[in-house]
Amino acid sequence: MVTKSQEEIVNIIGKMTILELADLVKAIETEFGVSAASMVASTGAASTQGSATAAVQEEKSEYKITLKDSGSDKIKVIKALRKVVPSLNLTDAKSAVENVPTVIVESASKEDAKKIKEELEAAGATIELS
């Protein structure tokens, strides 16, 4: 039997975003000294709550950034590429833009990947995060 307080908690959780759920899972793990990953593995992720927890656990922290298409204005993309990846010299940036698809960053944080993607897409490129 589900109590009124349990219903309230379920309703609150149902309104949370994935990022909020991830923070909640971390807080619960820290507070009670448990691991959601081991609980999901032991139950087989059969329940809806287990599936939500598994989705939270699978959220990536590092992304590979691939230039899929350089668009029509390659010079703009080269300039943007050199701006977001300062270690690239002009020759390497030009080569990356001409030889698509090309991995331009092997491992970037979520925030960095988002910024790089936005900057390059604003210049007309097509970017894939994986």
C-alpha cells in the first residue's frame, strides 16, 4: 500500500529533469552510503524507477566531438575551429575542415563540448557529440 507521503515523493520525482534526478541519486548515495548502480544490477532494472536510475547512471561526463560537415563557408569554420581548439594551427584546422568527418576533440567535458558545438554550428558546421 502506497502512503500519502510516498505518493508526494513519486509526484515530485516525476516532475524532475534527468540532471536533477542525477543530483538526487548522488545525494541519496552519499547520505545513505549506497550505490544505485549495484541495486539496479541486482534487481535487473525491471521497475520503472530502476530504469530511471539506470538512465541517470549512463549520463556521459566526457564527449568526443566530430566535425561531420564543414558547411558552405569553410573559412568561417576554420576560424571558429581555431578559436575553440587553440592548440590547432592553421594547417591542421584547414585539414580538419577539408577532410570530414574528423574527430576534433577526443575527450571534452559536457560544458566544453556544448560550447564547442554551439560555436562551430554558428559558423555553419555540422557537429556530432558521442
